[in-house]
Amino acid sequence: MGNDSERHLLKAIKRLVGFTPHAAERGGGVAVSPPENAPQEGEPINEDTDFEPSDIDARGTFITGISWLIGIWIVIGLVYFLFSYLTHERAVNSPPPLPIEAHGNPLPPEPRLQPSPHKDLERMRAREDWQLSHYFWLDKAKGKVAIPIDRAMDILAARGIPPQKQPPGLELSQPEAGTRQTGFEGKVAPEPR
């Protein structure tokens, strides 16, 4: 019985490898069967030409594409239902909103961030330029008027700066003294060149 099963196994291996007794008698041992699309005897052979027996499998490609689309839509549907379930769960299980949220978002305390600092800077410079170049009332009741800076410089140049009163207890020392009160210890003498 062992010999019978061994013979069947050897025959199966020989068929799988392609061994034929006629090839073994001729000295070849193993005969390899030609591929299915190989040209038969008598057909002309042109080695420069390759041949595919068919194009891509249109039916299989179409079924694969449709399967992908159906799979994608199934996943989209599952995700949609998952998100709607989670939204409902969040609404049910979340604590009630804080009382401050009922009135909307309050403005943060000053100073707030500037939404557009470049525009704010341009507006500030335009306002300052206008103040430096126009006449306007500072205090109409007291008769104080702001004048353009060019006019103010002309007036100061013509009249001069009036002397200022010294505050009481002001001590001024000469820079050459080089005391600790001035901070010029040894720094006022010209450096050698």
C-alpha cells in the first residue's frame, strides 16, 4: 500500500514538473511544456513583435471601480451616522452652558489686540500730521489755540526761549570736576590720539 501512494505522489510531481518518459529516453530528462500563447509549428515567428492575447479585463476593471465607489459611499454613510450620533450624545451628556455664555461672548478687558495695526498706525500718523499743520482750539474758554509747528518755530526763533526758573535745591557741578555726582569720573578729559 505504501508503494501505491508513493507511485501516485511521484506521478503528480512528474506532471507538475513536466517530466515525460519520451524526453527522458532522448536524454533530456525534463521536458518543459511550451507556454500557451507560444506560436505553433508552421506559424511565422517575428521576434521583434510582442503580442498580448487581450487588453485589460474591462469587466473586472469596471466591477472593481464600482466596488470602490460603493465602498466609499458606505464609509461616508457610516461616518455621517457616527457624527450625528456623537453630536446627539454630546448635546445630551454635556453640562449646561455657563451663565456668562448665555449673554454671548463678552469683550476682553482693555488693552485689546489690534485687529489691523498698520491701519491704526496710518490713522494715528494722519491725525498727528494734521495737528502739526493746522490751527485749532485747545481750550476756547481760556483762549488757548494750537498753531502749526512751522509757525511756532518761526515765533520761537524771532522771540527766543524765555529763561526758566531753577527748582529749589538744584546742585549743578561742572563736568570737569569728575565727581560721583556727575558720573564722568575720568571720562571728560580728551582721549589721546
